[in-house]
Amino acid sequence: MSNVRTFPAGEAELRVESALLLFRSRGDTREADLLSAGRTDLLRRTEAGYRLARREIRVDESVLRTQNLAIFL
């Protein structure tokens, strides 16, 4: 994760934009996967600190060439 930027989004909220690059290897069975995406999070301030209220992920490719995507981006 890189290029993290924060913006005020209300009295008790922050909008956080970031870029991520995922490299995934499943051993010797397949080629490694490389996935780039942009992410926008909405963090809401609570008594326990900031909590994730919403996450939007925009993958840079329109067709994913990976077999599955069973991870949390």
C-alpha cells in the first residue's frame, strides 16, 4: 500500500485514498498474479478510535486474469 492521502469528510469522518499492489504466488502450480488497484476508505471516529465505515476498491483491469480473489484487499 502506498500514496496514502487523507481528507476531511465531515465532523467525525476521514476519507482515505491509497494505492495498492498485490503479488500473489500459489507455489509451482500457476503463474504469479499481479493486481493493482486504488482504494477509498471512509473512517469514522468513535470512542474506541477510528473505525472503517466503508471501502471502495477500483481494480485497474476490467477483466481479472486471476483464478479467484479470496483475499481482503
